[in-house]
Amino acid sequence: MPPQKRIIIKHKKLILSLIIIASLSGLLILATTTQNPNTYPPINLYLQYISPNPNTVIQPKYDINDSRTLNGSTYYETINVIADDIVINGNGSIIQGPEDGTGYGFNLTSRNNVTIYNVTVTGWLYGFHLVSSSNNTLFDNTAYNNIRSFHLVSSSNNTLFDNTAYNNSRGFFLVSSSNNNLFDNNTAYNNTRGFHLWSSSNNNLFDNTAYNNTEGFYLYFSSNNNLSGNTAYNNTYGFYLLDCPSNNILSGNTAYNNIYSFYLDSSSNNNLFDNTAYNDTYGFYLLNCPSNNNLSGNTANNSDDYGFSLVGSNYNNLSGNTANNSDDVGFYLWTSYNNILSGNTANNNLYGFELYSSSSNNNLSGNTAINSNTYGFYLVSSSTDNNLFDNIALNCTSKGYEWTIDCINNNFTGSVEAFYLRVNVTDSGGHPLPGAEVWVVTNGTTVYATPGFGGSNSTTYSTGFTPWIAVPYMTFAVNNVTTYNVNNVTVKYSTLWTTASFSNNPRTVNMSTSHTENFTVASWQPTMLQMMLPVMLFAGTQGGISPLVYVAVGVIGVGVVAAVLIYYFRRVRA
């Protein structure tokens, strides 16, 4: 073959090779830059095959700049939202990440008024990533196996509702001044932290649920947030506030089956009211909280250790709270001072209220410890200079009040130890007398009075018993001098025809323990009506009214007036 012809053929082969390379390059560029958003994107399948590791997904971005509905299949790329005022219907689509802790599922940067719903995001560093974005709405979405599923950075006035996050490090995460966001009816489970606020304020979290997390709701260095109607269960910490300086409000929340249901660490000026904790180790636990946390109207039930605990915490206020059935202490203070506890109730705990380890200068007033298995109020280990005014220890097994010898200068003025009294009224045959009137007086002051004695308490039931009545046994006077009270019980019972007479009535009762006081009818006396009946019958037989009738009626009338006056003056003297 002539040399010239060989050169021409080589040139043709070179040109053909260049054309093939250029075509392939063009196709590659076209595939990576243009896709039909409403069809399954084949690009990533191709890129998987040419990647060094066929299991690695290369992460291009799928830009969305208008409202649209995804096609309901699996997308292997970041959805990059680049327009405002649009709606994206996920249509059940899955945004699949590389499962290596990198990338974004949805990325919204400086976006406003975008709505995203009905989509699942999995396998990314950030599932839904909002940065400097406001007034967006995310609802009915699911995010799992991400590092941070719903991640808001410096983003405000967004609304997230009916979303679910599970198997993530962070379920819902607000960070760096993400303020004024609304989270409503979202669910987070099997995460390290279900709902996490970090340096974010003025957010509202309503009716959300967190379970099987390390921390259900976790607030760090965040203020003025409102958490209401949320539920946390089966977590290590139900609600956890750390270094939160002020004005977070937790109200109407429920936490159960956690180790710590409500836990405040180094936090001040927060308000917790009308929350419920049960079946946990610690109900409400304050650790190193320096001041002015207010806990009011909360309830802790069935705690393994303490219902309410203040550990190294000072200047806090607890009022109107209730601790029931704690295995150890209802209200426990450890090395805590200048706290105010007022109007709280501890029911059926081992100890009602305990001040331990130099807990000093606290004020406890108007609190009640009921059915404590040992002591109602217990001061131990150099807890000094506390004021315990006007408290009640009711039906405590060992003592109402007890303190160790190193607990000095504590003031119990006005505090009372009381026990239960029940009155049982029967006839001479042991049959119950319902409707009997009962009057219980302590040191001249009425404790219990039925209508027949000018009160509004219940008369005896059909069983012949009154309800259990709390009656003071002992009262602390000034300088902790104990005075033992004089308690009197009066009973009366009558029918239309007869009035019962009881022996030893009224009587003085010993209230050093809870007991039933029995009253049995000794005799019956006729009423005025019964005495008038023979006279009326006699008048009837005479065919008219005999003068004797007028005499009898007059005598009976005088008797009635005299009886009324005697009863009145006895009441006045009593």
C-alpha cells in the first residue's frame, strides 16, 4: 500500500477516535447536568459502575426550582432546593444517601416559604438540612439512619409537624439561634437525642413524642422555649435541660419509664408546672441548679428512688407538687440551701421529706406527708437552720418528725403530727346506724362537723362509719416545745319517734395512733311527737278536744322550747 494512502487511513482512524471520545464526553456531561425531574434518574446507576468502589454512590445534586411532585421511586442524590414559595410533594419517594455519614438529603439554604411533605430520607449526614431558612413547612416526612435527620441551623419561623425520625444520632436538631420554630406532633425514637435544641430560643414544641432514646428532649444553652403536651418514655432522660439560663416553660408534659423523667443540670429561672412523671428512677431531678427554678403542680408517681430531688441546688421554689409511692423519698434535698417548699404533698413514700448532708436555710411550710413508712419529715447529717412551719405529718409509721443530733437550730413551729380517726355508730345489736351526726373538736376547734352540729361534713354512711378524719395529735409550739392536743368526739342519732342515748358521749379520745372509735346505743328515749301521740288519741276518743289536751300541748311546748334553749347554750359554751 502506498505510504500516502496509509497516512490517510491513520488520519481517518484518529478522527474517528476523537469523534467517539467527544461523543462519550458529551453524553457524560449531558447526563450529569440534565435530568427529567419526573423520571427515575439513571445517572447514579451509571456512575456506580465506573466508581472505584461499586458500592459507593457518587452524590450529584438534583436542583429543584419550582413546585413539583416526585415520581414515588428512589432518588440517589441530594435534592437541592434553589427557589422560594414552592411546594414539593414527595409522593412516597425515598432519597437514598451513601450510608457513610456524608451529604444532604434535602438542602435548603436561605430559602423561604418552601413546603416539603410525604418523602423518606435515609443514609445521609443531614436528612433535611435548613440553613438560614425561614417560614418553611415540613410535614408527614420520615427520616432514618442519618446522623442528623431534621437539622435547622440559624433558621427561624419554620413549622414541622407529623414527621418521624428514628435510628439517628439526632432526630430533630435546632442549633445556632434557630428561633421561633414550631414542632407539633412529631415522633422521635431509637435516636441518641430525639429533640435537641442547642443555643436556640423561643421555640414551641407541642404534643411531640420521644421514646427509646438516650435523651428524649434535650435543651442546651437555650432559653424561652415552650414545651407543652409532649410525651417521653423508655429513655434514659425524658426531658433534659443543661446550662439553660432562663425562662424555658415545660407544662403538661408526661414522662414515664425513664431513668430521669425531668432532669435540670446547671440551669436557672425555668418553669415546670402541671407535668407528670411515673414509673421512673427519679421523677424531677435538679443538679447544681443555682437559682429560681419554679416547679408547681407537678406529680411524681412510683419513683424507684426520689420523686423530687434537689442536689447541690439553691434558691429554687417547689409549690403544690405531689410525690406518690416513691420507694425512697418523696422530696429530697442534698447539700441544698435557701430553697422554698410550700404546699407540697408526699403520699405513701418511705420518707416524705428528707433534708440531708448540710441542707440548710431552707423553708418548708404548709407541706403534708401522708402514710410515710418511716418518717414524715427527716433531717440528717448536719442539716441546720431550716424553718419547717405549719406542716402536717399524717399517719406516719415511725414518727412524724425526726432529726439527728447534729441537726441544730431548726424551727418546727406550728407543724403538726396527726393520725386518722373513724367513728362507727351502731345500735345495741351491733347493726349500723346510717345518718348519725358526728362532731370532732380539737382544743376547742372543730375538726369535723356534720349538719346536725352546724357543719357540712358527711353523716355516717350506710355501714355506720364516717370517712377517715385527720385529727391532730401533737403540735410544735415556739422553741419546738411539743404540746399534745385534747380531742373530743360527740355523736347523736334520732328518728321521728326515738332519740338514741350513747354511753361516754361526748368522749375524749387518744389520737396517738390511727383507729376507729365505736359508739353503741345504750338506750332510746321517746321524741316529743311520740309523747304527743297518746294525748291526740285520747282527744279523738272524746269526740272533741278536751281541756286536758290544751294542758298537755302547753306542757309539751314548754318542754320543746326548754330543750332548744338547753341545746343552744350547750353549743355556745362548747
